[in-house]
Amino acid sequence: MGGSMPAKTRAAAEPAEHFDVLIAGAGISGIGLAYHLTRQCPDRTFLVLEAHESYGGTWLIHRYPGIRSDSDLHTFGYRFKPWSGPPIATAAEILAYMGEVIEENALGDHIRYRHRIVHADWSSREARWTVIAERPDGSRSTFTAGFFIGALGYYEQDKGYTPEWPGMASFRGRIVHPQTWPEDLDFAGKRVIVIGSGATAATLVPAIAGQTAHVTLVQRSPTYFKTGRNEIELATLLRERSIPEAWIHEIVRRGILHEQAKFVARAKAEPETVRDELLADVRANLPEDYDVGRHFTPRYRPWQQRIAFVPDADLFKGIAAGKASVVTDTIERFTERGLILSSGTEIEADIIVTATGFNLSVLGDIPFTVDGDPVDLSQTLTYRGFMFTGLPNLVWIFGYFRASWTLRVDLLGDLICRLLNHMKAKGARAVEVAPPEGLALKRLPWADTEDFNPNYLLRRLDRMPRRGDHPDWQHTQDYWREKDELPAIDLDGPAFVYR
Ligand SMILES: Cc1cc2nc3c(=O)[nH]c(=O)nc-3n(C[C@H](O)[C@H](O)[C@H](O)COP(=O)(O)OP(=O)(O)OC[C@H]3O[C@@H](n4cnc5c(N)ncnc54)[C@H](O)[C@@H]3O)c2cc1C
């Protein structure tokens, strides 16, 4: 009879496996958290559930030509694992680095791949999460855990964001999104249009420009870029002196963070000057008569959105060499042959790449319930962008956008391990955040859009948890504050309620 039973029924009959901590996601955040648990909470059992067939998250799923980081790996890498390659790294190099972290710390046995979490329910009576994971064949397993760490990134993994333009269906060529880049896509000798202006478009264009007949970047509005060599001279110098890699990592990391702090402060204090400097850098890499005003002068202030780093100015070299061009205009519609822009210009293409961004996802869009009742995350209030009111024993690893994401992974790793150890010492089974009595918090959208306003965030801001008008009750996106504030959080402070 067992053989004819549906897979789902069979799995439901299996006893649930229990772990002290469950990490959802094996991207750079989940692997970082797993490492910190082994070091800082060695007596706790934990499991990582990962939907995909391997680790890496962002760096596994993105397979478009040229895919690379736009942060340096001294700060995008973990603080505990030296980075010895060039600062801007390819996805393959980042995956190899993460693979070493898994290998060196024996994390592999803690990870179950091909397990997509489809439901998580908190039981107040049992003080534990019951998590259901589904495998690609549709079979399901149940896990229970005292604590849930959502290391799920911030965007939908399966499908990127593509706006609907009139006439799209009539286009005779191929339309491709970088997030789901087809392995068989042959762009050699083809006319390619890349729609978008962010880091992905800036990476993709130079990577394919040499092989295509021509590549045209079509953007609605420009982005700030910063150029530089893909080398840190100090690291090279120290390496020549046979300084240990761990020292080089720490020294270079501190150097970069110091420079970035100065840059952020200047971008806020004197945005006009910083803007002029960034534009002068772009201008220096383009022909003299190039219309930098139209194509590379953003409407927003530097640092309202991430500034994309262009190593060795490769994007601009492609433009200067005539292999790539930029058109700044809005798209009126697709045609059989390409695009018609608002100006009336038609651009013909064989392939159109929509580098138009992501769909924001809140905690992996997992349906969470508390004692069986659905949780609407947009109704919760966040504590420091990692805990949420009404959701006990749950955290979300949401990194930085202006600084490297992973800097926050290490900071939150320390904080979460401290919290777990604190709970153990207190004999508490559950912890929840709640605004202290007397603190009349105003509920505001997750991000201050005057300060940080990328489109993917604006499109789905209403789905995000709310922030309060107090630094404790928001994700400030400010590494330089948080590096001192997070380690100093009083876990017996009034925001924490233990049971
Ligand atoms: C192309 C690109 C380049 C980027 N470059 C940089 C950069 O240079 N610097 C920087 O700071 N940031 C960069 N970012 C942002 C980047 O996403 C983060 O820095 C970082 O990689 C996120 O890591 P993560 O582990 O938190 O999330 P992700 O990498 O998104 O990984 C989340 C993991 O969770 C898994 N998962 C999701 N849902 C479920 C589920 N229901 N059940 C089980 N598993 C699930 C996914 O399969 C995935 O493996 C970049 C983003 C993109 C898309």
C-alpha cells in the first residue's frame, strides 16, 4: 500500500526532525550564520534548508556573462576568511570562496539542498517553529526548531522583474532576463539591446560587447558609476612583503571601510561636489564630445542609490570603441524588429535583455503563521531590521546596500549568537520584540525613500514590515553606526520580552 501512497502523505507520516536552530537559505548570509553558530554556539544543533541544488544564492543563480560583485571582496567576504584575489570578483570566485568556508568548517553535513520551505508555524505552547520543506519531486518533510533564521536574501529567486511594454509579444527575437539567462543563448554577431541602467546592465554590456554585432544600452535614466583598477595596491604591496593573508585582509578591510565612511559623509555633506567628481571620472573615460550630461548624469543625489563600480572602466571603453552605445529615452513599445522610443527612434535587435531588476521578497515570501494564524509582515514593526513584532524566535538577515551586505551578516551573526546564549542563560524558551511602554512610535514605511530609493524597493514597499521613528526600530543601513551599536545592545533592555 505504501508504494501507492502520495508522496505528501508519506512525508507527513515521518517524524519531524528537531534542531535548536534552523537557517533558511544557503547564500552568503546563511553560510555566514552557520559558521558563527559553530563558533559562538557550539552546543546548539542546527540545520540549513536550501531550495536550490547547491550553496551560493545570488552567486549560484545569476549566470549572465560577466557576472561579478560590485563590492570589493575584502568587505563582501566574511571578516573571518581572508580574501586573496582581486577585489572585484566573479560569481565563480565567490562560490569557490564560500565552498572553502563550508569545507574548512565542516558545514556541509548541516545543509539539506533541494528543500524549499513552504510553510513555517510558530507554536506558542511548544515554543518552537514547525517548518515544512518541499523537494523538487513534491515530497515534503517536517522539521521543528527553537529558532528560525531567515537568510533568504531580499528578492524573488525564480523570476526577475520585467515591466510590461506594449507589443512585447510581437518581437520576433528573444527576450531574456539576466536572472534567468538561458544557457543556449548565442549572442555572437547579433544585435543586442540591454534595457536597464544598474550594475547588472553595466556588467553585461562590456562582457558581451566584443562578441555582438553591436550592443545598445537603453536606459530611462542614468546611474552613477565609479571607475578604478581592479587591484588594491596596498594588498599587493603587503603580499610582496609576505605579510600573512589574515593580516592583509584585516588591514585592507579597515582601509576600505575608512575610505567609504569618508565618501558617504562627503556624499551627504557636499552632494554637488561628489557628483561633479563622479561625472568628471566618467567624462575622462569617454570621447571629448560625448554627451555625459544626457547619458551619465543621474537625477538623484549620489548615495540615494548604490553606486556601481566599473573596474578598469570597461563599460566606457566599450562605448569609446564604438562596440556599445547608450540611449537615454523611454520605451514607447516593442515591435517585431526591436524597440520604438518616445523620441520616435527605432532600434532593431535580435535579442533584448531586460536588466530591469528584481521583485522584492519579504523573508522569502514564506507563508508564516503564529499558532495557525497567518502573519502579515507589513503589519509588523521591525526592531533594527532583523526582528519583528509578533514573531517570536525569528530573525531576518538583511544586509547593507551602501556598504557590503556581508558586513551585517557578521554583525548579526554575533548578535544572534549572543541572543541565543542569553536565552539559554536565562532559561528562556522564547524572545519577542515589542516597543516599550511609553515609547510612542510612529509607524513609517521600511525605508526612508528620501534617503534610499531604488525602484525595486519603491515598487513593493507596502509589503515590507514597518519601521518606527526611532533608530532602534529601523534598519538604518548605516554600517558605521551599527558596528558599535549592535554589539552594545542590552539584551535585557525594554524592547526584549522573554518567556
Ligand atoms: C547580480 C547581483 C550582484 C550583487 N552584488 C553585490 C555586491 O557586490 N555587494 C553587495 O553587498 N551586494 C550585492 N548584491 C546583493 C546580494 O544579493 C547580497 O549581497 C547577497 O549575496 C545576498 O545574500 P543572501 O545569502 O542574504 O541572499 P541570497 O543570495 O538571495 O540567497 C538566499 C538563499 O535563500 C534560498 N531560499 C529562498 N527562499 C527559500 C525557501 N523558501 N526555502 C529554502 N531556501 C530558500 C535561496 O535559494 C538562496 O540560496 C548583489 C545582488 C545581485 C543580484
